[in-house]
Amino acid sequence: MDREEATSLERLDVEIRISAEWDEFWSYVGKKSNKRWTWYIIERRSGRIIAWENGKRVYLALDSHKLY
């Protein structure tokens, strides 16, 4: 990379935005007293799942996928 290319890259300003949706559903595992939740984040345009979490319905399970 020469000096001109390096200078051009320093001035490059790119902003990437996505539109995502957060949803949840629950199901029983083994017996009715063992309810589990699945939360997922889906990118709206492509329909791809960006992240998911499965567990008991407590706020701690969602901490790893906070969106700011």
C-alpha cells in the first residue's frame, strides 16, 4: 500500500446499519413444570438469525444480547 492509498483509507467514513427484530417463544422440555424460553434476534431484510438464547425466563439470560 502506498502513501496515497493509506491517506485515502484514513479519510474513509463508513456507517453500517441493520434493522433487527427481537422475539421470544416458550416450550416444555420433558414435563410441563420445565418451561424453557427461546429468544432470538432476526435481521429483517434477510431473515437471518443474528443471535439466540435459550433458558429460563429471567433477565440474566438476556444480558448477553443487549442491544444499545
